[in-house]
Amino acid sequence: MRKSIDGLLLEIPPEVYDPAEDSFLLAENVVINKGERVLEVGSGSGYVTLFLAKKFPFSEFFCLDINFQATKSTQDNAYQNDVSCHIINCDLLQPLFSQERFFDVVLFNAPYLPVIEEGLLEKAWAGGKSGMDVINKFLLQLSKVLKKTGRCYLVYSSLAESTQFEKQLQKLQFEKRITDHLKLAREKIFLCEISFKK
Ligand SMILES: C[S@@+](CC[C@H](N)C(=O)[O-])C[C@H]1O[C@@H](n2cnc3c(N)ncnc32)[C@H](O)[C@@H]1O
């Protein structure tokens, strides 16, 4: 499917997440400073990164996704919209551990629904039994790639079971601030900012 959003021309294959309310919540609330290195985890079509790269052009953007169709889609859409970014096809952050604390900003509109599904497209929303399975794994890895002065913007849902997530934030010396939310029919979608405790 081809569509135009916020001045970006996007080609979105059927196996790739079509940008929705949660994508817009993330894209519209993030501020990037000049020269910062930004990593988007789970870039899907690339919409969020392309939107931010156009808005904050003097920064360096990296994207990754577990779905190879999504990484290809990010790459094609970046080319189509004349945006430069580095793109990796991988599962979360482990391949980036060798570049210790490399990123100023990490973004993740995560799979956050409490469902177990395995397909390529379904990985966009299936957050396992708790809804937080992917997020909990991500959080453990985040502390290895985020600069001590950096920040992470994460999207999740009120439908997810967040006890383990909250415990892990404490353990890893992170603090969390809800910066915005959306009310949908059956859930609230939160955007939070995570940073190391000062
Ligand atoms: C809700 S979609 C968001 C897509 C895009 N960022 C947006 O906002 O429109 C979540 C994305 O995370 C990716 N994803 C899920 N699990 C992942 C993992 N373990 N590692 C990397 N990417 C993952 C999915 O393939 C999907 O593209």
C-alpha cells in the first residue's frame, strides 16, 4: 500500500506495520538535539525515523527491526524520501553491544499487546503473555547501549502487565516519566521517557 503521511511518501508492504496512533504519539512528542545519535528499535515502515530526520536534520539516525520486510521497507522509504539512516535487521539490541553506550536517544513503539502470535506482521503488536515480554527484554539490553546522559522513549499499553517492568526499571537504576498518553476505546497508550537516575 502506498500512502502519504506528514509529507512523507511511504510504501507499506502487507507484512509491515501501518503507522497508527501509537506511531504518531511517538513521532510528535520526541525532540532531538543537534548532533545526537538516535536509534529506533522496531522501525517498521520507517515512518517515525523519517519524520524525525526531516524535522531534526542535524542528527544521525539508526534503525533496526526483527522483520526483514520492515528493514527493507525502512530502507526503501528512506531512499524515496531522501533521508539517510543506518539500518540493521536483528532481534533487539545485542548486535550493538560492542559499541558501548553509543546512543543519545533510543525510541521504541514496542509490541505491547498481551497476546502470543508468531507471524512477521504479528510481531508488531504481540508482546507475549504479559504484553511486556519484548519490552522487559529490551529494557535489560537498553542499559548497555544508552549513554548515561541519554533518554529512551517507549510506547506501551495499559492492557499490559507492568509489575516486572517497574521492578526492572528500579533494578537498572532507571527512572520513568509518562510524557503523554492516548485514550482508546479499551486501553490507554502511554509514551514514557526513561533515563538513568541522576
Ligand atoms: C508497533 S510496530 C512499530 C513500527 C513503527 N516504529 C511505527 O511506529 O509505525 C513494532 C515494530 O517492532 C518490531 N519488533 C518486534 N519485536 C522486535 C524485536 N525483538 N527486535 C526488533 N524489532 C522488533 C516489529 O517487527 C515492528 O516493526
